[in-house]
Amino acid sequence: MRLCPERARVPVFYDASYRLPFAGLELSTGVEPRRVDFTTWYLLETGAVRAEDVHRPRPVSYAQLARVHSAVYLESLGRPETLARIFAVDPSDVPVDAVLDSLRHACGGTLEATRMALARRRSVANLAGGYHHAAPGQGGGFCALNDLAVALKAVREEGFSGRTVVLDLDAHPPDGTAACLAEDSKVWIGSISGSDWGTVAGVDEVLLPRNAGDAEYLGALEALLARMPRADLAFVIAGGDVLHADRFGCLGLSLEGARRRDRLVARALRGVPQVWVPGGGYHEDSWKVFAGSILVLGGRGHQPIQARFDPLSARFQRISRMLSKEPLTDWEPITQEDLEGSRGFTLSAESRVLGYYTAQSLEYSLFRYGVLTHLERLGYGPLRVEVGPTGAGDRIQLLGRAGGQEHLLVDCVLERRRLGEDTYLFVNWLTLRHPLAHFSALRPQLPGQEVPGLGLSREAAEMLMLMADRLKLDGVAFRPMWFHLAVVARARFRFVDPAQQGRFEALMRDLARVPLLVATRLVAEGRVRLNGQPYAWEAQDMVSRHAPLRDDEAIAQERERCRFSVE
């Protein structure tokens, strides 16, 4: 259902390649790799942006990059070690060509948004970008190429000579942007940050105290906007890392405070061609910040974003509805009976998972959900699906070639199982494998892992829920053998036993200050105590139902009874 009335149309630039192909990024840094996708899917799903207003950018050329970055630095980006340092991942997790393709497309989006803003004299957004830590000769802080500097220098070459303001409202100082644009006398850079990195030359910087809230921030912003010179072009980094409890930001804004920030900026820049980009954001709600920025630009600045809106679920449900209108099985103009009769033999029945899905239909679904494309960007291909029965249920395997051999990437065993009065799609086994990657200090081995994972657990959970819906089952169930599996699944799953759910919530509460990688090892090694007694992980059934389970009181009672500690 379209939730927004028709108002101002906001052109945006987006490409699926904007998602960085780092399978271990979420686990190693806590960064949500789908943030740009979440923003895009929300805007499209709610009608805040029309499909025809989403433009696919061309990647910038190396000649355009060379106007900003040194030849030595650009050459170094071809080495996985350089990109691994910038993005805080292991070098084995870096498919260099795919990463550079992402970055060049994102820079291209900012450049084309700048051209459009100048040509149409309006606001345009690039749904990625704001890489303000990238300097001429180095990158850092998840910023490898400075898209704003690349865009400005390109339009300068094309004849634009006007006054430009860069309003950097990311939570960190724009050190790289200042270095890249230091020789442009017609640039003013204003910044509000919560991190003291010393004086950044050429920047009108406001440093706020740690955890500064809405009132203090907005007061500082009004003063900064009053000092901002008149401009012929404006870049706005509407940083999502300003939220309270952001993993790397040091400010304390609410979502409403971030929205008020954007309304103040949009009002101050009215009539100025402007390009908005999202900058950083390391909180689970960071995608909502830039989605709110687009709502402001479209005249919907007071429209709330539903607290429980899940862009991934909404996107996959839309694709599922489209698939339901298409035949998922192979079309056979000649029947099996015809072939048997004409040739005088009997054909074996085609293997189908749970009597429904063929290998071809599953491969097509994985393509439509974007999984195959993501795996190809990680370095695997060609890809194929195999299905067949096992003693524990029906098996789905996804295999892909890399390095001259075929690798098992996904291995899943499913069955129908009755739990209580309901029948579930029960996942007896599921492993997501990235054999090209290696364990390291940045990506340590988790209990039960043979090779690093693919970073697709959320996509897998959504697809399983949609399979259960297609098969008219009550939901999905599985038994987490390790603490971290239950933690990852907690947004959609809960334990069937309310007492077990209460203990699990108490365990998460009491280990909240311990990194998940450490906490799951402590639990697996028996170094956690429950009310002073040794505690062993309870691998019991978790379910995600179409109709919610109740027993909130029983869960709360057990949660309050339990106190966990570490030896």
C-alpha cells in the first residue's frame, strides 16, 4: 500500500552495487551493509520516491578520480590489504574488483546528482556517498574515495565556477574533504561533530560535547547556518551516525532531532542547487535518518517512519508476491505420461523440496531475491542448485566455482514438523559458507564454524519465512546450537518455552557489555554462571510464527529471576 500522498518528486541515484561486498563487515564491525538498500526500499515501498525517479549512475572514470587522488594511492586500491585497512575487514574478505565497482558507482552517483542539481536548480540525492575521510593520498574510516571532491572538481572542469558550500553533518570531522578541496578558494566547509580530532584547516567546525542531545545540537546548527555564506551549489552530508548510541558516533540525537536538523538545513538552502548524501551511520536505525532526509526534501518532513518497519521483509514480500504470479516449476508442453507411453519406459519423479520446489525454481528465486548476484560479487560463479532427500529431510545445496574448483556455499535441510498444535517449516541444518575468506583477528572463528559465513543470515531467514507462507505452514522453527545463533535470530524468532525465552533475554541483558564474539565463546566454554551455578547453553526450539506467541508475563518473571555472571 502506498502510504504517501503525491507531493514534491525527489530525484535519487541508486544502484544495487552500492552494497559493499564484504561478507564479514556486519560481524566484525557492527556496520549494517544493507543500509543504503534499506533506505531505498523504504522510499519505494511507501511511495515517497517513484521508481521513475530512481536513476542508475555510471561509474566515475579513473581520470576523474585522478583529479582528486594521487596516482600512488589509486594504484594501492588494487591491493586487498589497502581496502581491508580502510574498511576494517580481513584481506581475504575483499573482492577487489567488486569493491572498486561499488565505490566508483557511488562516486558516479554523487557526480551525476551534482550535474542534475545544477541543471535543474533543485535538490537531488545520492543514496550512497559522503566519504569525507578520504584524502588525496589515503583513505580511512570506511572512506576510500572522496565522492564530493570528485564531483565538484568534475563540474569545475565542465565550467561551473560558483561558490560552493559543504555542510558536513556527519558525527566526525571532514578531514579528507578539507584536504581534497584545500586549493579551491570558492569552497566553504561547515561541520558539527562530536569527535575532537584537533583543528581541521579550512573548516568552520563546531565541536559538541559527547552525547550532546537535540536541543544543544540544533542550537549549534542554527548558529552555523547563520554563518554559512550564500552559495551557488551545496553539498549536504546528512550523517546517520548522529543518533544516540551509534556504534562509532559520539552524539546523542533522536530520530526526530535528526529530522528537525534536516528541516532547518532544507529551509536555509531553499532555492540553492543541492546534493544530499548519507555519510556514516552505525546504528540499527541509521537508515531511517537518510530516509527522513528524503522525506524532508519531498515535502513530507513530518511523516513518521514506523518503528517496526522492516525494509528487507517488505522488499522480499513484494518479490514473493511477484513470484506467486509466475510459475515456479518448469513448464512442460509434453506430459510425463506422454513421454513414458511413447518411449516405453518410466521416468523417475523430479526431486522437489517438500513436494513443491524444484532446483530450477529455487535457483530462479535466489536470483530474484538478489542472492546470486551478491555471491557473484564475492567471487563465485557459475552457481547452481542441487536438491534431494536425506534421512533428516529435504536438502538444498547451492554450489559455486572459484579458484578452479566448486565450493559448497549453502547447505540446508528442511522438513515439516509439528510443534504443539502448529506445523512448521523446520530447519534441521543451515550453513552459509564463504570458503574464499579466512578466519583472522578481525574475523575470528565462531563455535560450530568450519569456514567464515556469507553475511546473508537475514536474507536466509526472510526466504524461509516466505517458503513457510507459500507452503501454508504456521511459521519457521529451528534449534540454535550456539548462543550467537539465537542472538542473530532474535528479531524474528523466540523460544517456544517461555521460561527458556526469559533466561535467554536475561543472558543477553547480563552479557550486553561483552562483544558477541566473546560472549558466545564464554557460553560455549561453560564460563557463564546462572544465579551462581554453572550454566550450559540450552539448545531448544525457536520459532517465528505468522501469529505471535504470547506468555509475556511468564517470560518477564523468568527474566527477572535470572542473573548471569562470567567466571
